Amino acid sequence: MGTAQLHDRRTAGKRLLSLFSAAAVTFAASVAFVTGAAPAAADPIEQCTSTVGAIVAVDFGPFGGGVVRGCDTTPTTGFELLRDGGFTTEGTQHDGPGFICRIGNSAFNAGKQYPTPAKEACVLTPQANAYWSYWIASPGQASWSYSPLGAMSRTPKAGDVDAWVFGATSVGGATGRPTFTPDDVRAKGGTPDPSETPTDGPSVPVGKIDVPAAARWVTQQLHDGSHVVDEGSETPNYFLTTEAAYALAAAGGKSPTLDKVVARLAARTGEYAYAAGPEEAPDATAAARLALVAAITEGDPRDFGGHDLLGDLKKNVCRSGPAPGCTAKGDFAGVSYGDGQALAVLALLRGGVVPPADTVTRLTQLVCEDGSVTSILIGPGENCDGDPMTTGLVALVLDEAGGHDATVAKSVAYLKKAQLRSGAFAAFNGSTVGSVPATAWAAQALRALGQVRAADTAVWWLSREQLAEGGFGSDEGAEEGGLYATAPAVLAGSNTDLVTLTTKVPEPTKPPTTPPTTPPTTTPPPPGDGPNLRKGVAYLTSPANLRQGRFYLADGSTTRADFGLTIDGAFALAATGHDNDALRTVVDFLDRGGKDGEARTVHDWTNVGSAQAVGGSMGKAALLAQAVERDPRDFGGKDLIAGLADAVCTARSPLPDRSCADKGAYTYAMSVFGQSLGVIAQVRAGETKAAEAPIGYLAGLQHTSSGAWPSLVPPTGDADVDSTAMAAMALDVVPGDAHAAAVDKALAWIASKQLKDGGFPGASGTSVNSAALAVQGLSLDAEKYGKQIGKARKFLASQQNADGGFNVAEEGQRGSNVRASTQAVGGATGISFGVLTRSLDGTTPIPLPSSSTAPVIVTPGDSAGGGGIVNADGPGGGGSLASTGSQALGLAGAAAALVLAGWGAVVATRHRRTTVGGDL
């Protein structure tokens, strides 16, 4: 993630400029290539309120205009909100109408669309330094979030605000954030009526959590009564064991069971917190958790399991950063997340040790503009998007540290505003689904900080989520309990928190006046350690998804094939072998010149043999040919291997030509993913010598300190799980051991990024795509990383739905997504693209359905002058905004990741597409 560069507001004579990025890639609903199609009439702005409709705002500042906003009282998708809000759009010739390349509105310059053809031809996918990006804000949210979904996949809710801005950004939205706020463009200025806010509104009885029942459930999760083990194994999980200790202490104070748990943790302190050795710096988060266990149970954190936990924490604080193990000055060495930093500070405070000032300052640097606190230990100035759970913990710790009243008050205000009308808190900004851990942590903080009514409302919601056996699931309506959710819920139900929890004063509890309600029935994940791949394949090959058994449609179209996604699906089928006839059918369609409903073949997508040949796309198509034992030198009538050789750049192309990122890059391969696909294809074809420059360029992109790879080419300084896994697979297939150390370092970095639930962070949240690629990458050394692979496959299983498909991410909209499902099914096998092989011998292609209605052809207003906000339904409206007047064409680097992203697509692609995948 790059450094955020939020732009200052200028004086009133200048124009408003916003530099934006990736999420602009969205798929439109129109079928044909659209140029200036008339939009629907926008609904009057005043009809969109905090409970009805949604607002869309488009910033024409880079083109000499202002911010124009529109209203749609019944939006179905973000794209329809844009169109029905009064805006016209145009796509690209390569990607179709769904890639938003131009936007216009009659309220600015008589509806002329921007950028103009003189600035952007809209033939290939525009670069990420000069195209439209997509931002969203939910009701009550004071800052913009970089959309994890494209506009065609996102369903706006009542009171939402969308923003489209042209310009540049770094991957993940760290830079280029809108210079206007959501409140600036809301229909009513964005301030909800106080009677609508959840902490003042719901008149609900104060519910009670059945704490004794929860404690019994926690006890039942203990192996041998002393510790928690990972499901299906004998491996101790000491993280969850500390959670169990906190819950037991809150529920009943001193007890033989708690004593046994604490004794086990003390005996295994070295294993949990000092895995690198007793003389090395401890895992700061683990040491902090154990120190808190000691403090809570009246033990000595300076002599717990033979270790001085507090002394070791204090002497291992980063003096500068960024550096290995240190994001910034004041970090506890090795900590990557805000909760670890906060727990370490709290452990010192509870142990009577004054924390180094820099460690507390670092916590304040995690507080975002809206008062929320980011879960990631970001560097100063990076993009900040917080969540209620981390905010609750950090607010508690800063309050205990003292001297940060204003910051704590800001976080409390955020929590009150973020609380849903049900009383719950969502896992992340913009979600409307209640999260038990987030609600429990927020409730603890609100009660401790004097917001009793809000805390009681949250606990009431938690009581409704308690399962019959006493535990809690993670999300609203969950049917299976988990310690990660149950432990903080017990603390919230016991009116305590980690700052004050102690066995000295047991908290008396009473049973609830009414039993917890039974949550809605949901389909459990498939049995076993990983996802059900047969069900996943059935979803991918269902007639509703795979058009006539031959291709997947581009989002929003009924005739246009998404060839990149189609090859993704073929990779998944090849990896599993569960439907080889379906795989044969797809491959034959691509190889024999099959055409979609717009008479396009796969090579209208690769552009092989033309001046616009796309290296990553050629590599991807060639790799499919190799995987199914077809000839990549004659696939679809084209020599893809020769095309790749011709596409190797000899030098960086001078601007405005963007064909070559640098010497050794493939033409128009502007992502690590695209570069990796080309390398694998050339090496598998026996062209290692011809691939020397691309291999050298790919290897040179690796961050030497961490072992990670960036997302985009040229690199922007970020580090990405997906791209690192793909690059590792590419270098692993290169003959010899020259890149063995680089691959090993990459795998270690990937493993270090695994989250507690087994997932991996991606641009869309805890991403199915990232977890799938991590499994493939780590499987290069399965013996070493077997535990991490197992956890990641369990995470993938948790994201599989009843229809066999997969969610895009753990957070956000629910529902199966074809692109995410292709990635999950193929990735869960752990088979590297470097060795993926599936024979089609003995297979039979599926006949074309005779009833098909669209058979596959198989063949060889007003001009807005200032920088103010203008309504699309008429003049005036909104508040006045100053602007800068500069045009955003200068950020080199982030480029057409959509066209280049591979089977799983890079981070930028995930933002610039309707889902986590790309159109490579």
C-alpha cells in the first residue's frame, strides 16, 4: 500500500482536482459498444434521503468543471445509480461497454464525455494514473472507502453515496482519496436526524447474555481441560487458549478450570511467544496476551513461564521505520496489526510499566479522520479505513494511557455513529451485517467510556445471537460457535473489559429473563478440511453461469464473452479433473476460433500479432494450451509463444506511450501477475533463453527486505499476497536454483500475512482470491507450510455457499461470484500454474444446446462553470467546494491491471473489476 496523499482544499477561484484509482472498472448493463447513449432522467435530489435512494457524485474537476451529483430513488447496482442519476458512460473497444472509460453529464459542458478522445482513445484498458475510480460511503460514514466491488456488482443501500473521480492513485486507494467528503454531497448535507441514530433510536429492552452458559461452552472447547486445539488436529492453538482464559476469568473469576488453563499457558510460553528462541525478540502480540493473562489472574507477567514478558516487550520497540519487522517508529517489533500494538501497550500499563511514548503515539496514528481505527498497522500518512472492533480496543487503551481525551472522544463519536439500528456493529465500514466480535468490543469500550445506553443496546443484540449451547458465532445469524466471537461477548455480557478484568473481583451474573432467540437457519460449510470442489465445479459449469457450456459472460452483457474469466474457469476445471468434458468444450471453443455473440474470438482479447498485443493475456491463453496438452504455438490459429517473444520490451517506452513499463517487461503487461503468466508460458514452452529478460525483470521487482512483490508494473511500493504467490510460482518453474532463495523468502512472507481465521488480506477485505493464491504459493513447500495451507483451505470452505459458489470476501456483500469461485476451486487444489496439467484424452465436448436463443458462432443540459456541487436534475444544490485546477496525468506506474491480471488478478484489478478477479 502506498502513502496517502490527500489533497488540500484550495481557494475559491481554482478547480477541484481529485486523484483516484482502480475500482473504476465496472461492467455496464448495455450489450453493444456505447457512445453517448442517453441516460435516464435523474430523480430530484431532494427525493434521496438517509432512508430512500442513493446519491452519486462525479468530479469533473480535472476537466475544468465541478462536482455534479445525481439521485436515484431505486438503485439496483452502482452502475445503474450512475446511469439513472443522469450520467452517460462509454466503455473501451477491448473490454466492452462495462469498463467505464468516459463519463458525461448535461450539467457540465453540454454533456460532453471525459476524458476526450484526444486524451484517452478508450481502445485498451486505461492506465491507473488516468481513469475513473469508484468510492463509496454508507449512511453515517464520514469518509470514503475504496470500493471492494465494481459498480455492476455493488448494490447501493438507502442513504449510500457513491463517488467517481478521474485521476491517479496507488493500489488499494492509499492516494487519490476524494477531496470532498460524503457529507458534502449528501442530499441533506449528510447529517442524519438524531431520532434516526441507533443509540438514540431503538427502544429495546436491555438484553442479558447468559454468561454461565457461555462459560460452560468455553470449557467444552478445551482439550484435556487445559488448552484449545485446532479443529481436526492435535495442534494447540494458544491464541484461542488465551481467549478462553479471558472468558473464564470474566465469567466466574478464580476456578480450577482457569487455573489449569493458565498453568498450561505458562508451561508453553516459550512455544507460543518465543518460537524464534529465548534470546530473540518475542512475538509481541503473543507476549502481550500472556502478560494480560498473568495480570488478570493475579500472576506475575515479569516471571510467567520463566520469561520477563514486560521487559522483553519494552526492549523490543522499533526505533525507526520502515525497516524489517517495523512499519514505523514506535511499533513493537514484528507487530502487523493494531490490536497487537494496543494489547502490548495495555500489557505494560497493567503490569505497572510506563509504555515508551512512541508506542502510544503509534496508536494515535492509527486513528482515521472519522475517529475509527484501522486494524492494519499502517505507516504514517497511508490510507486509513477503520473498523468498530479495533476502534473499541484502541479507545480503551488510549483512555487507560491518559492524555488523549480528544482522540478517545472522536473514536467514541465514531462508534455511536457506526452502530446499526439493530444495536449491532458491522465488521467493517459500509457493511450492514452485524458482527459479534465487533459488537462485543464496541460494547466494552462504550460502557467503559460512559456510553451506557449504546452499550446496553449492543449487548441486547448480542443476547439475540447467543446460540442454544451457549456460544456465539462470528456473524449475524451464525449457527456454529467460535471462541474468537464468544470470548469478547462474555466480557461484554459481564460488564467488563481487558483493562479492568481481574479474578480478584468476580462479576456476578444472572441468567437472562428470556432465552436467546434461535438464529436463522443457514447452510453450514461443506464437511472436511477444505471446500467441496465437486460442488464448486458444478456451480462453475451450471448453465446459468457457463454460457452454452463455452464461456462466461462479461458482467452486464448478454452476448459479450469475458475471455479472461473463461480461462480462469478452465484452469479450475483442469486443476480438479471433476468435469473434463466441460473443460474440453471450453478449450475447443477457444482453440477453434469460437465467437461470442459479438463475433469476438479469444484473440480479440489477446491482440496477438498486433501493435496492441497484451503480454499477460497471451501468456494466460498459452498457459491454458500447455495445461491441457494443446499447442501454444497454434492455439486459436495463433502462435502465442512467438507473440510473447515479440512482446518483450527492449526499453521503457517514452510517455505518452505506455506499451512498455521497462526493459524486460512484456508489452502492456502492467502487473506482476501478467508478467508472471508470460514467464511461466515461455519457460513451459522451453523458451527459457528467450525469457531471460522477462525473468530478470520479474525477479528484480521483489522487495529485498520482505520478499514480497508489488501489484503493479512499474512498482508502486506496495506488497501483495496475490502477486507474490504468482511471482513465486513463476520463478519456481525456472530451471536451476538461481531463484530458490527468492521463492523461499516470498513463501515466508506470504505465511506471515495469514490472518487468525486462516484468510489473507486483499483489497476486498479478507479475500477468497488471496487465500486461494496463497494456498497455491505455499504448496510449493507444502511440507513446511502444511499448517498454513490447512487453515487457508478451511477459510475457503467457510466462504462456500449452498450452491457451491464462493463469496468474494469474508466481508461485504454475500452471494456466490463466478470469478471468486474460479479462483477458490483452482487454488484450493494447491497446484501451481507451473505444473498444472490435465489430459483431454477420452473426453467428449458437450453439444451446443439446440434451444439457444443466441447461438455461439464457431468458425476457423447546462454547463457547470465553478467548482461547486451541481445537481444532475437541475442547477444549484449542495455546498460550495474549492478546487485546484490541475489535471491528473502524472502518476506513472499503476496501469491496465485488468487486461493483465492473471487467474486470480492483482489487487488493483480487484478494485477495477466488479469482483476480486481481473479480465486477464
